[in-house]
Amino acid sequence: MKFIESSGPSFSGSITPDLMISKMWLAEKLLESNRKFSNIYILGSWYGNMAYILDRLGVPYQKIINVDTNKDWLKFSHGLLTHAGVKDLQSMNKDANKLNYQQADKNSLIINTSENDIAGKNWWINIPSGVMIAIQSRDQISKQTYKNLKEFDQVYPMAKTFFSGKLNLTDPETDYQRFMKIGIK
């Protein structure tokens, strides 16, 4: 059976409780790492909710780079985040699979909470070694999702893994599992 994600391509779809909980889970784990980040790339940034949560929860960073292929979402999120007081933002209208991560250094962080929506793996392949990465995906949504945490974990080998786990969530259609992995490539 194929499930269609209820969090449709709209602002209201981007703030469903399950998506907000999963982004807060990621931010809380980043806070536990006690790291200060230079540039944070957020791939598939959509409406900028991850940037807002990172800023509000106090994850230390110098700059957030929201990356998305949709110019309208980037424009909307930049305006909303600026109005909300989120500082040091950059919007990048680009396919994540074509990024060269020029602004990444050993203190950078790459976040991809849209792994199941980004076709291909060049976004992963192009990330320089030694950079911290946080990835989330889920089960039950498409052929690009994973049956379990072990399968998800094996697709993204890291030099050092700080966290690998799952969270049981519910969207309006179904219960599902959100998988997350944080570590150094």
C-alpha cells in the first residue's frame, strides 16, 4: 500500500504537528551536542520552519542557508523569518543534488529533513568529509523511504554517529516512524 503524505505543499501543510515535533526533536538533539555551528545548510527548507526552530531553541549558528527549488517558498520563508527576528539568513534557490557546499567548513551542519522528498543521493555524495549532518526520513510514504531504522542507518554511513533513532508519529492518514541520524561524514 502506498501512502500519500498529508503534509501537502502549503504553509499549513508545513506546520502539521508531526512535522513540527520531528523538527523540534532534531533541534533538541543538536543542543545536546553542545556544538556551535558556522553555516547551517537546510536542504529542502520548504517554508523555513527548521530555521525558525533552531533559532528559537537557541542552537548556536553564524548563518542559516535555506536551500529549496521553489522560489516562492524561499521568498515567503525569508520574509517570515526576517519578520520573526531570525538573523543571518541566506536563501539559495537550487537543487540540493547540485550543491557544492562552498560555504561548508568543519564547523558547518547540513540538515536534510526532506530526504524522502529529494530524489537521488548527490546531495549526500557532495557533502565534504568531516562535516556534521542531520538527516530525517520516514517509513510508509514512497519507494524512497525505509522499512526500519537499520535500513535507513545503512544508507548513510558516517565516520562518527552521535545519534540514530526513531520517533513514532501520527499524521491525519496514518501512524508512521520518523528516522533520524546525526553524525560526521
